[in-house]
Amino acid sequence: MQSINRFLYGPTAEEKVRAWQAKLRAEQRTLDREMRQLDVATKKAQQTVKQLAKKGDVKSARIMAREVVRSHKQMDRLSVSKARLGSIGNQLQQQLSMIKVTGSLQKSTEIMKLSNTLIKLPQISQTMREMSMEMTKAGIIEEMLDDTLQMDEDDELEVEADAEVDKVLYDLTEGKLGQADSVKEDLPSLQDQVEDEETERAMEQYRQQLNGLLSG
């Protein structure tokens, strides 16, 4: 009888919630992998900044420091998004409790707000859009507008870019770079020297790896 009802009416409310919870856990694992990869790439980039600073290549060091700043922002974004997935999971657990009492799913503005935010993250955007459509049909959330503002990393970075890049340089070079322009004069300039091809290749490799992770 239960299989006949499922065929005629689809999954029960409890089954729908269980399925959504499974998807949320899967997406959390996806973000965990992203963060691990980003952490490895960031550490390599930080090491490259130190090497470039020792060689006196201030320009290249600043370029890589900017990538480090971007990766830190992305790491924060991924961490917050993982926490939001967990919050939705908790809200759905409450829905399971309500099903036992009322026999149906209840509308949740909190789930709608969290889902709307997570749709903007490229790594899980598709899954969250699909879940949001399913939840809308189930009556948990209202239909969301598709004109949500996209996160603009470049705009975000420009606001405090120089200060953050300088801080990264200062921390990674133990104060030799990033505090004042006068510091640069104390370092040997490579402007008239042949660029170190090995360092250049490493820098480009790490930049490409970081850009791949940052672009989602």
C-alpha cells in the first residue's frame, strides 16, 4: 500500500526532508574538499611570496600577495556557507518534528533566507536551486526571485585591497615589505636583472591553481 501511495502521490513529507538532508551533507563534503585544496594552494602561494621578497621582486610579490588575500576571502566564504548548510539541516530537523505533530511541512522564512544566500555560491548553486524549487513546491519556502545580487570579488577586494595586501606582505616577510614604500628602496631591484624563470613558472602555476579554485 505504501509503495502504491508513493507511486500515486510521490515521496512523503518525511522522505522529502530526509532526501534534502542527504543533499546538504553531500554539499558540505564538497565544500570541505574545496577548502582543503584552497588551503594547500594558499600555502604554496605564501611560500612564493616569501621567495620573491627575498629576491627583491616586490612587484611579483605584491601580485601573489593579492592572490593570497583573494584566497583568504574565499576560504571565509566557503566556511560561512558550510555553516549555513548546517543551519538549513537543523531547520529541516525541526520540520521532521513538526511533521509528527501536524502531519505536514511548515513554511520557513529562515530556510528561504539561507537558501537564497547559498544560491550565489558557484560551487553549490545548482544543487541549491534545485532544492529551493522542490521546497517551494512542498510549501516550505516561497518562490524566490532570480535577480539576486551576484558576489563581485573584484569590487570587494578593491575596498580594502591595498591595506590587506600590505598586511599579507608584512606578515609573510617579517616586516620587510608592506609597511612603507621606503622599505622597497632597501631591497635589491630586479628591474635590470634577468628574471628567475623557475620562480616565474612557479608563480604562474600557483596563480592558475588559485584562480581555478576561486572561480568555482
